[in-house]
Amino acid sequence: MKIGFIGLGNVGGKLAGSILRNGLDLTVRDLDRKAAQGFIDQGAKWADSPAEMAASCDLIITCLPSPAASAAVMEAPDGILSALTPGKIWAEMSTTDEAEVKRLGAMVQAKGAEPVDCPVSGGCHRAATGNISIFAGCERATFERMLPTLTTLGRRILHTGPLGSASTLKVMTNYLATANLLTLCEALVTMERAGLDLATTYEAIKISSGTSFVHETESQVILNGSRDISFTMDLVLKDIGLFQTIADRANVPLEISPLMIQIFKDGIARYGARAQSDDIIKRLEEATGADIRAPGFPAEMVDDEPEEPGYEVIPKRG
């Protein structure tokens, strides 16, 4: 299968790297040609337009920062839709809105091609090693065609149901991760102000019922002081806003979500849209005079699990 990949940013570049590392036929494109050069040097081909990629590849993957960016790549005069033909697959790996991926998916199907929304979860460090989790929303037959590629890109692969279901679940997981981040910020600052040692606090959380994936990864770079997780505040605000939209459509009166949105809007006003998401702890550091740093923690998240072949996760049913 010839694979095309558009969007070589923090996550997309690492996913495309897994494709190339495993010897698959890869064509790449990014608005910044420099972002693609390393892939080209390693044997990937370059597409001068999304249409050129769609014409030459069997599977076209987009991994872009916003629904608007995906729509532009799909619908421009030289976009993917202009060159799609029957039998091809468009896979949307961006974190996007269910309604938008369905809208674009309908246009893909009108061309005789198949749409899949397959966002990832687990952080850039796991995208780099091929150990990230992937949700896939599509027809079962399309999922089975995609599965060999998905198990190259990720470790745990879940077929979530029809198109749009994966995006809905992905937004939910990002909401939960953000809620966890904010409570960890409050916990760390409170313990420091209460006189507790921060390294001991980290271990206490890690071995307790209060631990989580976010704690065991992001708390480390918070304590290091780098706060660098390759994910920015504007992307957090987009994702939790998408979750709020799902709740609004379903008439669910959320209480925590609006407060989280307010906190990140304030964070962006203070530190800028492209500040690292973990810089949100600065709000509490500044309010209390606390310094939430401790020696011995890494500046970046690192996946210490070896790369292994991916597999499909089967939900338990009765």
C-alpha cells in the first residue's frame, strides 16, 4: 500500500517516522518543506500538492492542528478531494469535531473512497516509538484494510464504530487528561506550600490510588521545570472546547468543563497561545510564590517501552 502523509508537526512527524522506519512506501507533505526534508533524505517522496498525493497514494493520512486546516487540505482546488478515486482511503488522524469529519467523510464517500477518523492518544513520546494508542471510526471492512498500517503506527488499536465515533472518544480522553493535569497542578502546589518534599510527593501519588498516566509522565517535566510536552495551550483549549460542544449537543449540563475552559483562556492571556500546556501551573506558582521544581526529573517525556507490534483491542461485551 502506498501511503501519503500530510502534516509533519509534533505528532504527525513522529507517526510518519514510524511508517518510514518500518519500510513502507511513504509520500509526505507539509506547509513547511523543511519539516519534510528529513523524511525525503531517508527515502520518502514529496508531493507538490494534496491532489498529487491523492492521485499517487492508496491511503492518504492527514494529521493537522485544527478542523479548519483539514478542511482546507481536503477542499482546496488542489486538495485531496479533487483527486480521490474509488478504493482509496482518507484517514483523519487529527483531533477534530465529529460533525466536521462526517461532513468531509460524506464527500470522500461520494468519490467512491472510504473515510476513517483515527486519532491517537498517549503523547508525542509514544507516537515516536510506535507505542501510541489509536481509535478508528469506520466501516469494519475499511478497518481491516487499515489494520496493518495502524498496527505499524501504534500499539493498541480500537475499532470504535462508525465514522465520527473515534473523534468523539478522542476529545473525551483529552478532556480527562486536562482535568487530571489541572488537579495535579493544584495538588503539587498545595503540597509544596504545606511543606512537603516534592520528590516524595511525586512518589506518594505514583504508588497511590491518585496516580494516572498524566501524573507519571507530565508531572515529571513539571517538576523538572521544562514543562515541555510538545503540546500547547491553544490545542488544549481547542480540545476541551470540542468536548464542551459534544456535551451541549447532548444537553448535558457540565460543571467542571466550563471552569477548565476559563482557566486555559486565562493561561493563554497570560503566557500566549503557543505556551506549553503544562505551563498552566504558573498561574498557581505566581499566586502563591511556590517554585514547583525538584532535581532528578527529566526535561522531556521518554517512552521506555520497547517498540512492539500493534494489536486490536476487543471491547468486552457480556
